[in-house]
Amino acid sequence: MSIDLWQPLDVALILFALGVFAFSSLRAFEASRVLVSRAHRSRALGVLVLGILTIPFEVAVLVYYFGPSGLTTEYLLSAAFAIAFNIVAFFFLNGTIMVAQAMDFFHRDTFRWGKTNTFLLGLLMVSIAGTLFSPVDGILFNVVWIGIFGYGAIVLVATGLRVRDRAMRTHMKWIGLFAVVLSVSFLYRASPYPLLLGFAVGSIVYYRATVSLLITGQVTRAAGN
Amino acid sequence: MERIGRHRFITRMALGGALVSSGIPALDSILTDGFPDRSSVLVLGQSGIGKEALGYWFTHSGLLQGDYCLYVTHRPVNDVMRDMKAFGVPTDKVPEWIASAGSPTKCDLEDFTSISFNLKQAVLKNADRRIRIVTDVVSPLLVLNPQPTMYQYWSRLLGELKQSDCVILATAEEGMHSESTIASLEQQFDGVIELSLQVEGISITPLLRVKKMLGLAPLHGFFRFSVSNKGMEVAPYVD
């Protein structure tokens, strides 16, 4: 890639996204500490893992794009993080949908996700193997990823609408959007800018998803000590 | 401070009723020995904050004292039991259940009259004992039914249950209802305990407040609390 990394806009976007991911991860850690129910704590921990994984993934992808071309190590490193990220993201998405179904008073299986998730995981694994070993252009496999995560996002948002708890419902909407933003940003690979922009937008969405888990307030003097 | 505590205690004893332990010693000392007998207490807070822990310890304390304990939940029994273990609540003695699954008597959210019928039947059968009822169905029923209907429903049900030697502890999700709904809900209960989260820089602190309690002068001030597998800790919070 011939784009200069040290353009002010590039640097600003990278630093912004990294900063927001790091701060959000800290918030997710706090959420996992103060939320005690299994559903909420597992979501907070999931967000934390996803955030922690996103940071080196982002760095690896940027090194791949901006570093000297043709280096096998950079390719392998970014591919390894991409694979790890996709697997973790899938399990996180699946877990969040399951929590949403459990929080729905009538425990409905929206769009039969409970029956198709194993198949989708298999498809994801095949597409990951395809990206690494198939002579076919990897973009085709990226389309499969987008299909899986897009469907997951739709199921998540639809299930989330059946959850009556405001915090969890908002969290699910933002996580669904996060999955869509990152998936779409991977589609256009001729230039790293959509990816950079995707990371920046994704970091904001991720931050909103994290803080939506917590309904926080300020102690007022009138009610306080 | 001690004088105020003694004054509160004397005031509460003057009401004539016994006090029922919450199962959490630190909370008992805030409440001057526990919840009043024949009362209903509402625990309010966002989902996931640990409201259920109060219910678990309240039930456990009742089982140890030989009270009749009834747990009415929209969740399956297994889920609640798993939660109890995770919160460090011993499960060697268990309450009687009205649950969505895993109990002889089913909790059907679409049939709120059956819930009140089963509740009253259980209370009637155990009228010779002290009764503790814990429930998490307030919010689901309020979401699934018109507010005026639920207002009448809870008002009548709580009134009838309190005719017996009974303490009812109900949990409600703050994030599911409007402020006016919460206010009208608070009116129906004799006591309200609020759990909330306070942002302090980059850290978040869980806080507990007794908004009102039958027989107690208004309690101002917050308490820091934590829930873990070792139990529930409550300590004064200095702003």
C-alpha cells in the first residue's frame, strides 16, 4: 500500500479509535465488577474481551496495510488477529442473543437463531479456512462473514426489541450496530481508509454499547448524606 | 448516633410488631433490626445490580429460623438456584417455589390471577407460621398489563397477604418503567430500598439507600454495597 501512514488524518483516526477502545475496555471492566447477575456480568466481560482483542487487531491490520508490502509476518499477524476477532465476535454475538432470549419474558427463539447458530459457526470456520488456503480471492469469504454477522446483528436487534429492560435493549442495539460497522468496513479493501473510518466509528459504537450496560447517576445533596 | 438508633428502635417497638431479619446483618443494623412484621418491601434498581441477592439472603434467613418461605419467580427454579450458589447463599434448605419451570406450581405471567390465587392458597395453608414471600414478578406483570389494573392488583394482594404474619419482599427493574410508574409502585409498599450506581471518575460504586421503611424516620444517606460469593456487604458511604 502506498498511503503514507503519517498523514495527520490517519494518525488522528488511529489514535482516536485506540483511545476510545482502551477507555471503553476500562468501563467494561468496571461494569463486570459492579454488575452481579450472570447475564450482565458475562456481557460486560464479553465486551471487555472484544475490546482488548480489537486493539492489537487494529494495530496488526494497520501494520499490514501501511508497512512495507509483501511481508509474510505482517500478513500472518493480521490474519491471525482477524480470525481470532471473528471467532470471539461470533461467540459474543451468539451469547448476547442467548441472553436476550433468556431476558424475553416468553423466551422466544427469534428467526430460529437457536437452531441455526451451530451451522453458522461451521460456515464461519469454513470461510476462515478458505481465506487462508483457497486460491479464490478472500473477498468472497469476507462476504460470507458479512452475511453471518449481518444476520446475527438483525437477530440481535429483533430479539433485543423483545427485552423490556432499557439498559439491555439499548446495549443490544449498539452491539448489533458494532457488528455491522466492522463487517462492512472489511468489505472495501482497495484502500485502508474505509477500515480506518470503520475502526473510528466502530470505537464510538463500542463505547455506547459498553456504557449502555450501566444506568449511572449522581448522588444529590438532597438525597445524600 | 447511638441515641438516634435507640430512639428509632423504641419507636419501632412501639408499633407493636416484631422485626424480621433481612438476612444481611449490616442491613439489619441500618433498619434497626430488620423489616417490620406484616409489611411489604420493594427493592428497586437497574437489572444486574444484585437486587435478587437481598431476596436470596432474606429467604435463607427465614429458612434458618423455621419460617415458611415462598419464592415466586418468572424464571426457572434451576436458574435461581444457580444464582443463589453464585452469591454464596447455602442451598441445603430451599423455599417453596412458584416458578416458570421446575416447580409443581407454575408461574404463568399471562395469567396474573392464577399467581395471586396460588400465593393466597400457600399463605392460607401456612397461616400458623411466620411467612416470607420473595417475588420478581412485579416488573413483568406491570409491563404486560395495563398500569391501573396492576395498581389495583398489587394493592389488593399486598393488603390481603399482610392480614397474615407475612413479610413480602419484591424486586422491580428500574429500567423497565417510567418515573411515574415507579412512583406509584413505591406508594404501594411499606418500605423501599433503592440500589443504584454512582460514577466516581473512572470507577463506579454501587450504592444502597433506604428510601422509606414503615416505623422508621426517613433515612437520609447512601451506603456502599457489594455482592460476592462470600455474601453481601453494606458499609456507610462518605460522599
